[in-house]
Amino acid sequence: MPRIVLASQSKSRRTLLEDAGLTPTIIVSNVDEETDFFNAMTPQDMVIALAISKAHTVR
């Protein structure tokens, strides 16, 4: 099974993965989600940009 990395401190996301039978590796990204850069985006673009930013930070 591939390694699952959760780049978040979210307890609810961790629980969701664990309830699905997965054991995520938690690596906090420390990406500041409350910047003007992200807040100027549509919700759809923000989700993608945050996911990419967090993935690059924790790899």
C-alpha cells in the first residue's frame, strides 16, 4: 500500500483516514492559509493551490 501523508494538523482529517483503515504519516506543512494570495482565489482554485503548496512543503 502506498504511503499516505497528511500535511495537516486536522484531527478530523486524520480520523477520517484512520476510520477508512489507513494509517497516515502526519507531516505538518506550516503553509499559511490566511494570506492575501490564497484569499483572492476562488474556493476551487484555493483548494488546489493549498494542496500543491502543502505537498511541495512536506516532500
